[in-house]
Amino acid sequence: MQIQDKPQYLATGVSRREVWSWAMFDFANSGYTTVVITAIFNAYFVAVVAGNAEWATFAWTAALAVSYALIILTAPALGAYADAYAAKKRLLFLSAVGCVLFTGLLYFVGPGDLWLAVVLIILTNFFFGCGENLIAAFLPELAQGKALGKVSGWGWSLGYIGGLVSLGLSLAYVTWAQEQGKPAEHFVPVTMLITAGFFALSSIPTFLFLKERAVPQLHLAGHTVVSEAFSRLGETFHRVRDYRDLVRFLVCIVFYQAGIQTVITLAAIYAQQVMGFNTSDTMFLVLVVNITASAGAFAFGSIQDRIGHIPTIALTLVGWIVMILLAWMAETRAMFWLAANVAGLCLGASQSAGRALVGYFSPDARRAEFFGLWGLAVKLSSILGPVTYGLVSWMSRGDHRLAMLITGVYFVIGLLILLNIDIKRGRQAALQT
């Protein structure tokens, strides 16, 4: 994707190459979410590793919940540390190495290797989530306030293209393997190696060209590194009244992202268990949806800067509610394909718009810390939504349609909270800090 920019879109001293290198991290890490979490390994976990047991879907969501809980416990302090020591880029590198390493180790997971799969998923997703927060914290340094939506949209758009490429490479191998008569336990592990290698190679430009513009802040006397990080975090919570619109939006994120994370985490499982898709069908579906998501992120980035953050996010949440109803009612593959592409359009737009609004509400000196809070909200939602789905499907003995319908409630709650946010007041609080 070629980024077309005008000087007024970017912060002073920021080049097109640097913005591209920043967006390349989204390009690199999207292969992990697309292949491991959304399209291939999740369905493999349920059908092969756990042998289609009634508790299999819940076990998958529970493993992810543990990883998200770990991120919730560490993300705000990690962000505070990154701000205090100007360490965003160093920590980003460590997160990438961790995700690549443990994703590659998923190659060794076969039928019945439940605990190995659980431990590795917890570790891969933990490192992925840490990196996701850290790369987002660079955004306000690269774009001017009026163009946060546009530049965030570039990153998300390129990210979905990365997911598309990684999934396409995996699909090519899976198609060949299936033609050779090989079962899933032979070809799925190889896709984990493809994904890890793709992440490692594609993230190289980020570490070559992205600059750490933050400078170390004055440290608190008498504090260790860890205690200082938590002291800074405590100060943020103490002054939370000054950022009430940011806090309100973070609560909004918890609810609407609960729905989004459910769709991301369980789309392939729903497609196979309810609609009868096989592995190739599911991969092709997700591949097409990534194209839609890329278009949504790119288009809505500009729309967001034109009509405003709140109207853009509200529009996407209405789209999510429509998508849930379509998936719940779908009896034919055509209707399910329609639902999936509505999800793709809304996915790219809502993810990009949410990240941009957090940047809009964030004070300059606490960017990484506030994006750590954003990560906390997203990860809390990643526990709430998928675990709700897993519990409903388990308690209803596999009624995935009911679980999907209940997921829609989270989008409705998020929309109601969103409508009570004052965008001007939230921005003013950030500028006065």
C-alpha cells in the first residue's frame, strides 16, 4: 500500500518512510491474529487438539482469557515504564521476539496436546498484546491531532493486508497438503512456522526506521523501576476526574470490544460448527474478509477526520449489530458471507477509530501509559466477550447461534455509553495536562 500524505497530516520531522515503518508492524503482527486466533489454530484447537469435546470452545476462550488477564495486570505499568524511560521501542522489540518464538513452537502441538497448546497460546497472545499497546503509543508522535484517524487508518489498513498475505501463504500450503491427502495435524503446524517467519521478516523495517522520540522523564526519588511505574500509574488513577471522557470511552471500549473480540476469536469455530465450513473454506472466508477490513480501515480513517470520532464509531457499532443479526439468522452460506463481510468492514473501521480517539484524548507526556490503559480495556473485553460465548455454548450444549446473539448485547451497551461522551471536553483535558 502506498501512503499518500500531505505535510499537514504528519508531525514535524516525521517522514513518509517512518510512518510506513510504523505501519509495517501492524502488517507484521496481523498475521498472528489472522492465522492463529481467527482462521486456523482456534478451529484446530477445538476439533483436533481437544477432540471436539463439549468444553473445547470454552477451553480455547479460557486460555485466551488467562493471557489477557496477564496483559491487564502488566500493561498500565509497562506503559508507565515506557514513558518514564523512553523505552517504547526496546520493549516493542522484546514483545515481537516473544510472539515470534512461541508462535513457532506451536508447530509441536498435535492431537491431545491440550496443555502444551494452552501454555503456548497464553504466551504468544501475551507478547502480541504487549506489542499492540506499544506500537499504538507511537501514533500521537507521528500524526497531527487533526489527522490521527487518517494515519491510524493507514496502519490498520496495511495491517489487514499483512494478515491477508500471511493467510494467503498458509492457504496455499494447506490447499497443497489437502490435495496430497494429509490431515490437519500435518498441515496446521506448518502454518504456525509460516506465520512466525512472516512476523519476524515483516517487522524489520519498524526497528530500522521508527524513531523513539520520547525522552526519559525525571525519575521519582527513592523508587525502584517497578515501584516508579506503579506510582505513575497511581497518579493517573488519582487524577482520573480530569480525564472523565477518556475513562468513559475506555468503559465503552470494554463493552463494544467484547463483541469484536468474540467475533475475531470464534469466527472460524462458528463457521465450521454452524455453517459446515472446512479448513480451506474458513481460510478463504477470512482472506476475503481481510480485504474488506483493509478497505474499511483505510476509508473510515478519512471519514473519521471529516465527520468526527464519535459519529464514526457509532456508525460502525450499528454495523456490528446488523452483522450479529445476519449471522444469527444465516441458514445459507450466502447470508453468512454477507454477515462476514459486514464484520470485516466494521472491524477495520472500529479498531482504527478507537485507537485514534484514545490518542486524541491522551496528554503528550503520558501517551504510552494511556495506551496501556487502552490495552487494559481491550484485553478486559477480550476476556468478557469470548468467555461469555464459551460459557453459553457449553451450557447450551453447543448452541452457537444463541451465543452469537447474546454477543450482540455488548455492541448495544457500547453504543449507549458512546453517545454520552463529550469529545471537546475530553480533548481539552488532554491539552491542559
